Amino acid sequence: MLVIAIFTMSSFSQLLQLLQLTRSQTQYGYLLSGVPKEKLSDLAQHHYLVTFIGWQMALHCQFAGANINTMQVLEICLVHDLGELFGGDINWFYAKHNPAARKAAKVFEEENNQFLLQYFGEQRTHIQAVIDAAHLCQTDEARLAKLADYLECLQYKNFVNALSATDLDMAVPALYRLIQLMSCPKIQKSLTNLINDWLKTLDQMPNFLFFLAKS
């Protein structure tokens, strides 16, 4: 037991040091979308905002009477892109244009996940299950996390004035397809209303003063 305790504490310390890299791991995929280098997001920002969005949407569904496991949503959001820690992401449009590159990126991401899992100590099996759930996207919790991922990407592009009509043409149908896959009608209705309202704000300037002027 002492050996396990030492291993767990050592792994925890190393894991925290590795996760510090998310502060500096740039989401390079946005370069192909015309986002300048100085405005690129990083993995820590992305994970935090996806998790926040997923948390709020899960609570929104719960208040509407839906059955959703908020903790599972949070866990999936927190690790969904963790495999991008060593090497960054791949542009969505490029991945669709070049399936071979997308496949190679997924293999690389999975290899990185397997490397990182060794630092989760006794939690390794659980974290592997969370990562698998994120990739399979077959539960309402995983689908809600993926929805939060899409929303964060669109919101970020809107924030840096890089959101295009092509982005919306490709992403918006994907949002509604995810919602339709939800097994709970209350989740479907709640999220549909939420997305409908959210989409109306994307043509507004990403400036807090705009909201103050409207209040």
C-alpha cells in the first residue's frame, strides 16, 4: 500500500506539471481560419470554456426537468481534447477535406492519451472510460459535451472577428443533429431553445459595452 501511495503522489505531481503545458499549447488549427498568431487560443482556455458551457447547458436541462449527469458532462469536457497537449489540433475544414490527415491526427491524439494515462495513477481506468465516452459520443452527456465544444469554437471565432458564413453553414446543422440524437425529449427541447437564442447573438459585436448599452 505504501508503494501505491508513493506512486500516486508522484504521478499527481507529474500530472500537474504536464497539465501546465495546456497554458502554452496553442490551437494551431485556427491559423487556417485566418486567425492571426497573436489571437490564437490555447488548450487551457478552450477546455475551461467548453467545460463552463457544458456545465451551464447541463444545469439548464436539469431545470427543465431532464435527466442528465452533470458530473459526467464536466469530466468529458475537461479531457475531450487532452490528447492534443503534445502537438496541437487539426483544422476542422482541413480534416474534412483530407480524411487521411484526420485519421493520422486521431491516431496521434490517442497515442498521447495513452502516454498521459500513466500519470493518473489509480484513476487511470476511470479516465480512460471518460476519454472513450468523449470519442464514442453515444451518451447524452457526451453529446452535450460535444455541443459545448462546437459552441466554444464558434463563440471564439466570433470573439476574434473570424466567424464566417461557411463556419455557420457547416457547424449549425451539426449542432441540431447532435440535439436530435439526444435520447431525452426534454433535453432536445431545452437545448433547441437555448441554441436558437444563442445563434441570434452571433451577429452582434463581441464587446461588453454592447451589452451594457442594451441593458
